[in-house]
Amino acid sequence: MPVDRSLVARRVAMALAVAACLAQGAAWAEPVPASEAAQRGYQLLLQRQDSGCVLCHRIPGLPVGGDIGPSLEGLSARASAPEVRERIADPRRFNPLTLMPAYLSLTGLTNVAQAYQGKTILTEQGLDDIVAYLMQSDRVRP
Ligand code: HEC
């Protein structure tokens, strides 16, 4: 029986295309290494008692997350790093009635326990690290 060369050629082309797709898929799935700041931010986010973000938000790469606030998936596409930082530092600037705590502010607090007086929830460094993770979290896995 004569071999239909065009059919063989088409099958080979198809197999090559599938292999190329699979190879590309593997490359896309390969995580970009997170920066050191983003890795520290990830650790802060994991320790619920230090940040509490996952009580209210789903965050890409984090194993747990809440639904009280919006999911932070795709955040870097809708906000810049300084905007995100300002939002976390004091969300009351955007919504005076927000449920979200002001992580870098001491104003407007009442009945603060002695041990916490004069201390913000996050340090400047901690906030910067969390912002670094959030801005990369759709692309990296720590
Ligand atoms: C008690 C619940 C709560 C906690 C804890 C909380 N948030 Fe929020 N967050 C909200 C809510 C609710 C909103 C929606 C806007 C608003 O009400 O201010 C929000 C909005 C945001 C936004 C804007 C989202 C967008 O899509 O633009 C960011 C970013 C954010 N939070 C980050 C954080 C980070 C980071 C932490 C931890 C350091 C945190 N939040 C902790 C409730 C919370």
C-alpha cells in the first residue's frame, strides 16, 4: 500500500506542534523566583497573627483566605505599588467606614492595650515586604 506522504507530514507537524505547546506550558508553569522582599512579605502573610490579611482576603499563593474583603488576585494589574501601600497603611483614606485595619497609623485608635500603645500593626519594612509580595503574587511562587 502506498504511503500517503502528505498525511505522514501532517501527523508529524501536529505532533511537533503539540510538543511545542507542552514545552511552552511547562515554561509558563515554572515560577519566577520571588525577590527577597517578596519572600519576607510572604512569610508575614502566612503568620496570621502578624498581618491578619488572610482572614479577609484571598491572596494568590497563600493556602488560606477569607471573603470579607475582595480577592487580591490580579491586584498588580489594577493598582500601582504606592497605591497598594497607601491603601494598607490607612484604608480609611479611601473608605472612612472600612472594616480593614490601618496597618501603619496611630490616629483614631481608642482603648489600645498598654503593650500595643505607640506601635503600628506593621513596621514600614513589613509593609514594604507585603507590598512586594502582592505586586508579584500572580507571577511567583515563593
Ligand atoms: C477585617 C478585614 C480585613 C483585613 C484584616 C484586611 N483587609 Fe484589606 N480590605 C478589606 C475590605 C472590606 C476591603 C474593601 C475596601 C474597603 O472596604 O476598604 C479591603 C481592601 C483591600 C485592598 C484593595 C483591594 C482592591 O481590589 O483594590 C487591598 C490591596 C487590601 N485590602 C490589602 C490588605 C492587606 C495587605 C491586609 C493585611 C496587611 C489587609 N488588606 C487586611 C478588609 C480587610
